[in-house]
Amino acid sequence: MQTFFLAVALGICFLVFLVLYRVVYGPGVFNRVAAISAVGTKTLIILLIVGFLYQRVDMFVDISIVYALLNFIGCVAVAKYLEMER
Amino acid sequence: MTVPIDLVLQIFIIVCAVASIVVKDLLSAAMILGAYSFFMCIMWAQMGAVDVAFTEASVSAGIGTILFVAAVMKTTRRSKD
Amino acid sequence: MIYRGEDIIIRTISRMLIPFIQLYGLYVIMHGHYSPGGGFQGGVILGASLILLLLAYGYQDAKSRVPEKLLTVFSGVGVFIYAGTGFLCLVLLGNFLDYAMLAKILHTDAAHARSLGILSVEIGVGMAVMAVMVSIFLDISTGGVLPGEEEEKQKTAEEA
């Protein structure tokens, strides 16, 4: 079971690596906002799988909920700034 | 057991840190720092320090990014170097 | 960043989410001894919920919920609760922040008194951190002059 979770975590890490291309090279700021939001949702899952590997999921669920809420607030802040600039 | 995740996270952290210095747009650099902070949070959690991971996620990835964006609003958006 | 906008999507979602974020912040403060979290992290989450309110509705509309004077009162009361618990333990002939001495007032044994002492300290820290986070955000995003005060200052400058 441990190797299965490890393989799933490495698969999701590969997906994060694909999205990081848009974070670094995305022409303009709109590509980067969408890419960072996507990175946030995927790494949330990696945190939960690390919790499964240590066999204590209930502690890591708290951190995941916090980051899911704060990701949204960060996106709203950047969107407000871009709206003001136009 | 979790050594491969450790190595992959190290690569992501280095990529994010170098990207936030190289990018010329200050708003994008502030957001990439937010992503860097969340990768650091996973690394703390993988080492077993859950309280430190919680603090890093809530302070640096949440409030820190918002305060950086609010500060960039007061200056120019293009860095001078 | 906290000026008026006409975003109905963000306003609706904020109205649905903000009570749950505050409830989660209170959960993190109360369960600090058992799960990751505690006073400081819960205070940051509560402050983030008030910042979301300011971002979605603008300062003019949300002024009644987040007044500037109430924030300074909250930060002072938070530090007062922390130091007050410590001095109460001093008055009861113990060391500073020696919670076992609180058992004389609460009529329980020493272990329960220590647990309740830590809980009151965490509540004080949470209140102070929430107030300071929101007031730092207001200070950075407006440059020190709140949107309602600019017109008053111009009027007094023209009259003088």
C-alpha cells in the first residue's frame, strides 16, 4: 500500500511540473495567476498523501483546509488589483 | 520511504526561487513567492513538523501574498533592473 | 484595493464563505492542544476572513463591520487577557504564568487548571493577532489615510 501511495504522489508531482512551465514562462500575468491556482489545488492532494504515508491523516486535513481557503483569498486579491489597474 | 518526494520538492523549490528573481514583473514575482511558500509548507510537513507547516501555510502563503500585492500597488509594476 | 466594485459573484461567494472561515478559525484556536494550530494560527485565519470582507465589499460598505477604533481595542484586550492571566497567577502566590495556582479560584485539581490557563492565553493571543493583521492590511493598502477621511481633510484645509 505504501508503494501505491508513493507512485500516486510522484504522478501528481509530474503534473505539477507540467504546470510550473506556465508559471515561469507564461507571457503576461493572467497565465501566471491561473497556473498558481492550479498548482495550489494539486499540492493540496500531495499534502494529504504524505499524511497517508505517515498513517495520521487527521492532522494533515487541517492544513489542507486552511490552504484551500487562503488560495481563494489570494486569487481574489490579485484579481482586484488587476481590475483597478485597467 | 518518502525520499523521492523530498528530492522532487527540492527541485520545485529551486525552480520557484530562481523564477521569482528572474521575472521582471513585480506582481508575478510576488505570486511566485506565494507558490514557493506552499512548497516549503509541504517540505515541513514531510519532515514531521506540522505546527510549523500550519504557520507557514497560513502566514506566508495567505496573508504574506496579500500584503505583497497591496505593497506592489503603491509602486511601479516593472522592476528597474 | 478596497474601493467600490460591482462584482456580484465575489460578493455572493464571500457572503457564503466568511462565516465558515470564522468558525474554522475558532476551531483551530480551541483545539490547539490536540491538533496542529493554536492561538497564533487561528488568529491569522480570523484576520484573513475580515480581509476577504474588505476586499469583496470595499471600505465604505464594510466600515460598520470593521471600524478602526474597535481594532485597537481588540488588540489591547487580547494582550490584557494574556498578561492578566500571568499576573493573576502571581497574585495567587505562584510564579508568573504558573497555571497550577488557578486551581484555588476554579475549585478543580491542578491538571484541569493548567489546561484552562493555556486556553485563556490562546484566546488572548488570537484576538490580538486578528486585530493586528487587519489593521496592517488597512494601513498598507490605503497609505495611512482612510477613504472617508480624505474629503474631510480637504474640507478643513479649504476652510483654514
